[in-house]
Amino acid sequence: MNFTIENALIAIEEGYTTVDVQVVEGKIAAIAPNLDVVGTAVDGRNQLLLPGFFNAHTHSSEMWQRGIMSVLPLELWLAELYDFAPLDPEQVYLSALGTAVETLLSGGTSVVDHLVLIPGQELETIATAVKAYREVGIRAFVAPLIQDESITAGIPSGESAQTHEPYFRSTTATLELIEEAVRQFHRPDEGVNILVAPTGIQLCTDALFTGCIALSDRYNLCRHSHLLETRAQEKLAQEKYGCTAVEHLKRIGYLGDRTSLAHCVWLSDADIAILAETQSTVVHNPLSNLRLGSGIAPILKYRQTGVNVTFGCDGASSNDSQDLLEAIKIGSILHNVTDLDYQHWITPRQSVEMASLGGAKGLNLADQLGSLTVGKKADLVLYDLTSLSLLPRTDPVGLLVLGRPTNVVNRAWVNGKQIVADGKVTTINVDELRQELFNRSQWDTQRKSQTVAQIEAHYRTVMGL
Amino acid sequence: MNFTIENALIAIEEGYTTVDVQVVEGKIAAIAPNLDVVGTAVDGRNQLLLPGFFNAHTHSSEMWQRGIMSVLPLELWLAELYDFAPLDPEQVYLSALGTAVETLLSGGTSVVDHLVLIPGQELETIATAVKAYREVGIRAFVAPLIQDESITAGIPSGESAQTHEPYFRSTTATLELIEEAVRQFHRPDEGVNILVAPTGIQLCTDALFTGCIALSDRYNLCRHSHLLETRAQEKLAQEKYGCTAVEHLKRIGYLGDRTSLAHCVWLSDADIAILAETQSTVVHNPLSNLRLGSGIAPILKYRQTGVNVTFGCDGASSNDSQDLLEAIKIGSILHNVTDLDYQHWITPRQSVEMASLGGAKGLNLADQLGSLTVGKKADLVLYDLTSLSLLPRTDPVGLLVLGRPTNVVNRAWVNGKQIVADGKVTTINVDELRQELFNRSQWDTQRKSQTVAQIEAHYRTVMGL
């Protein structure tokens, strides 16, 4: 489906200009004023055209627990999360749809889903998420979340000697599972990608990391993990390796220009230099880091050191939304309190570049995605500048990033295929989705996590509380 | 207009319950299951009923510059703001309407507008804002922003000897102006209140504060000011008084149970104890404090010390929105990174109480507003729990506070009068408002502030940059 967007506003070096954009066979074919109409004409008047953003870290099935998770730090929160994790693939399907819809309607055309797998139904979980993303038409980076140590191993031992249950599935079996998922579902040309995604140093052995590196090399897969989200993980890395987690990951060869690392809150300056040197990408999840009290990631330092940074919503139980514009806003302004010199602060235009080109870089796709460039794939979003939330007319990018845009995504395309029109997702029935989410849930506040009750005392001791 | 809301969900000690609510002559007459219908029946099914929130600090006319203000700290930002401030009462009218609409559609039924006055048209500015708020029907607390020192006096002198232009209007003339505004517009029974509102210690003499105290006592007016928003103001207070700003304000008798103070970022523990002892209220503006790099207000300490805290959006040029739910969310989760002990973190239910009863307390109206209590005024909001952003069904208050609710305010009443129905403001034509805002503005990014150019070097020196 070829088309030509007419008279859209785009950001240029010095302000804005009005242009037409031709899209042919899924790619941007021309950007200039007064172009001939190729294919369908699309009215771009009073609309801002931007490259689609990346929701570069989320866990879709957390949508089932948003709003209800206790006010807890990551380690305890995770215990509660897993006590009530959805175990039905139909739930995975619906929450992947919901994640895709909320991401799209806040400017995201790509989603990196660090997907929690239902034990015993791992391939079915992956198949289900892939199906949902294909139906919506969002560009999907499905990163099956794997580990080979059990959850209590993620808390530092401190002075005490802790023993942990072995994880229920062997490292080898886990790696075979991922390889099978790659064979069945990894179709980059169709907008579906599988990533190797060991959850992080807190719950993974070196054998798992090394196996993932091998798969990544063999199949040209991106790598995705959590990294140093909490103080507890910083302590744990020292206990486990006698060095920082970043030093260890560098040593075993996990870092690189197709490795994206969610959170990165507790890194030393030397660690930051390693990320820059290895061209690894930081995925900043500001809302989750606040909600879980993880800390403020040193994003200004990353930028000054030349580390690529992009944004993620993180799972909807630690956010508790999938509004990418909210993550971009807070992930931009939050850092102004960490550096007195305002010349280092992130500008709205820089935020847009981080959310688009930064996301593409993190997935090793900067040559194909992330900017309005002739020859790149047409993952595009048109924002309605006549929305009350983007008025009065001032600086459109400033309004979009620093304001609270509501109902502003008018149209969106992925790979040149339109999937949002007149502010609505056109590929699935969102009213039916709402009805399904409603029917399969109930208002509830009385639940209690058994696991939190078991581990809380140890956590408080180790963390000096 | 009497009415009965049927089958609405309300929060109770242990979870939620479904009730009917009778409203008679603007007040809550009964709350119980299965009540007789008095007046009009309102369907409350699948909706959460909460008391209206307070947008307890804003500057409505800043809406004209949202999205375009440079990335600067308060003192320089303020210079830019005033270089481009709107000077036409029609603009004041439209931005007050816009502020009211965005506040209402994010759960606020009261707004405290620290209103910037057009020089030479001060009473007209106040009259215009009052007119706008009366038209929308939101409960209005108009706090004309006054000062009697010129803007450069707000930056500490440091080592240098600074002289400042005298302010263009005398202290006496300013106080007479406020007294006249009180005579003309202060009508608490009609939902319009005038406050005395010296901007803060940075630009006001003791004569102005003292005059405001006298007016407050004579006419029973609430008091509203900025307080210690920035490090620069902390320095300035020491230069000006040789003690902290809070100690000084206590000494001159400005603090009390009808005094609300916006920001309160840079207070010592002794200052915090003074706020508690005087029963003053802190208005927390988290988004503005991040955007301007002012800092993170010690909100958990305030709560532990017994200081009343509520939320404000602050003006839309430092936010850059008037979405109260966004301010409540960020103002709640932001503090989790300031205290390792999660037992001190703010829960969603506490946030709701801060936004409602906390706001009422700060305006000395806790006996009349801020909770679902028989006998209190019916400032009420019904949230649609079938909105995608509040699904799946988990904990409604958790979803509302921690999520990113979009299009969720279904109905709202102020003083028992319905002003939002089916998600739309019914009292004014919002499409016409959008059209006016559009017509009276243009996309622009090329402006430069003369005043910032003049004062920036001094600011950088004093702040050690």
C-alpha cells in the first residue's frame, strides 16, 4: 500500500517545516514540499510527523496485575508478582494486545516484550504473544524471559549462608527452548524478532549467559537483559563475582552493539565507560524505577559518556501503564534534579531522538528505523496538533514531550501499513478487548503474597532496614 | 438539582463496597446501599466515586507558553516567562477555561490559581479569571500573584553588590488592589474565593507580607505563597534575613492553618517542625520541581512530621500540562527513591486522601469538602472503570493513582451541580475553546529571551556553575 502524506509538519534543524512524504513498498521514498501523490493521499495538515518510538522494555503479561501490586521494592515486589502471575495463554494473548494498543496510542511502533513464560507452556506463551503482535501489526521484539536460578537467589546472602531450591528447568533445556522459538518465530522481515533475554545476573548462571551469546551469534539475535536495577543487585554482583556486574558481563562477552540493558541504575563511572566502549544500549524505565524505589539512573552521565539511551515503560505492574509518552517525559525531566547545570539537561528534541533512533540503535537497526530518512522503513506516527492537550500552538515537540498529550496519535504505520486511523487502532477490535479484560478480572484488594511473607525478614536484614 | 447516584463503587476501610449516594441542595445527604431515589437517578455502575481533588497550585495564564519554555532553572525560566507573558485579558480568559477543563477531566473540582496579573489591568485580570471559572463551574480559589520587588531581586547577590530597579507599583497600591478584589469577587458561598498571595520571600518585602496578613485576618482569607522552591531561594533567605525563610515567616505571623505553601523543596528539619506546629499546608508540585530542576521536596518527612500535604500541577509552562492525576502519580512514587524503607512510601489510598482532604485542609475547608461524608458539599467525581486504561479490574484506586488514566472522568459535580457528563464538560463549548486557542497562537521555536541573556552570567556565578 503506497501512500503520500501531504502537508505534515516535521522538525528540522531550525524549527519546523511543512512537507509531503511518499511511502512506497513500506519504505520512505521521498520527503519534500509539493511532491506528486503516489498511492493514497493522506491529509497531514496540522499534524506532526515523527518516526515511531520504541517501547524498549516491557513485560506484557504484567498488565493483569497493574494497580494492585503492593508498594514494595523490586525483590519483594517480584515475589508478589510471581505468586499471582497469569497461567493461561489466553491472558498472555489479551495483555499482549493491550500492551500493543497502549504503546501505539502513545507513539510507539515497536515493542520489546521481555516475556514472562508460563512454566510448562513456554513455546505456547511465545506463540501467543507473537500472534497478538502480528494481529495488531506493531513491530515486535519478543524476548522470552529466561533464568536458571530460583527467585530467592536474587537477594544477597549478606552475613548468612543461604541455600536455594534448584530452578525447575535445566540450563540446557532452556537454551533448547529458545533455539526452537527462534526457528519457529524469528522473522525479522515480517516484523517479528526473537531476542535472547536472560533476565539478569541476579538469576542466571554464566552457563546460561554463554549459551545465549552462542545463540545470538549463530542466529544474529539481539540480546536483552535487566542490569543493576537495585542496590540489592549491586551487592549481589559483588557476592557472586567479586567485581561489578558490568565488569563480569564484559568479561564473558555479553555486551555489544546489539545488547540492550534495562534499568542500569547502580553503575560506577568505570561501568559506564564499559557500556560506552562496548556500544551497549541502556533502556531507561523511569516510572518503574520510581515506583519500586530502585533509584534514579545516571542518564545524564550516560549521555555525556556517549552511551546510547532509549526508553521503556517496563511491565505494567511496576508503572502501572504502557503510555510511552509518559515514560519519555518523566525519563527526560527527572534528571534535572541530579545536575545543577541546566546545560546538561535533556531537551525535548533530544528525548525524541532517544525514543526513536536510540531505540533502533539498541536493536542494531539504526540503518533501517528510527528517523525520517529516505530509504528507511515507514514506521511513522502523525500527531494531531489540534488536540486540546497540544494547544495553544507553541513548540510541537516540546508540547508532546513535556506536556501530557491525550488522544493525540491520529495515524500510525508500521512497515508502511496503517494500523491507527482517526485515533483508533484499526487492526483489532479494541472494544472487544476491553470487554474481555473486564470479564476475566474482578475488583480485588484483599490478596496477600505467601512468598513475601517468607522472605521479607531476610530482605530487611540484608538491606539494613 | 437533587440527585441520587446508584450502585457506585466507593473505597472503604477493607476494600470497596457498592452504595447509593443522595445529594440534596448541593450536599451529600446519605450514603448507603439501596437508598430511595431522590431527584434524578444517576447510574453509577462500574464507576468509582471519589471526592473531587484540588489542583492546589497553578498559574493559569502559563498555558500560553507550555511546551516552548527553555530548559532552565526557575530563576532564568521566570525571566523568559515574563518576557513573553500574555498581556490580553482575552488570553487570561481562555487559559483559565483551559486550566479548568484539564483539571476537571483529571479529577479536580477545585483550582487554586496563583494568577499572574497584567500590569495596569490587574482588577480586569482577576475579573476575567473569575468569569471563566464561574462559566465552567469549577470551585475557584483565585490568588492574585503579588510582589513589591523586581525580578532581579529574586537571585542571591553572592559576593557582589547588586542594585535592583524599584517595582513599578507601590506596596500600598498593591494591598489596596487586593482589598478591592476581595470586595468585588470574594463569594465563598458561590464557589469563588479570593486569597492573599504574595509570591514569596524572594520578591516581597515584610510590608507586603504584613499587609496581606492584615487583609487575611480582616476578611477571613486564606494565604498562599511559593516557599523555598530552589536552592537559590534558600541562599537568598539567608542573605535577606540571616535565618531560614520559614523561621522568618513564622516570626512575622504568616504561617497558620489557612496558609498553603507551594513547593517547599529546601526546608531544614527545624523548618519542617515549624510547618507542623503552625498547621501550614505544603502544596507539592512534583512535575514542575523536576522540569525546573528545583529538587525533590522531602514529602515523606512532611508526612512523618504531621505536615499536611496536597498536590498541584503548577503553571502549565513548568509542567507542561494541567493533568492532576499525573501530578498525583509522580508526586506519590517520586519519593520511593528518597527512603530505602518501603514502609514509609505513600500508598495509592494515601495519595487520594492527600489530593482531596489534604487540599480541603489547606484551604481551611476540611469541614465542608474533601471526603465522601454526609453533610459535606457535593464536589464529586465518577470514574469510568471500563476504560481500557483502568482494565483489567484490579484495585480501582491503585489503577487511578499509579496508572495513566485516560478519558476516565465520566461525571463530575461541584456543589451538587453537574459540570461533566459522559466524559465531557457540559458548561462550556470545549471545541470552541480549542478553536480559539488554535487561532490565537502559532507554532514557533525561534524566540529568545532578552532578560535571560542579561542575567544568566550572574546566575551562573552565584550558583557556582
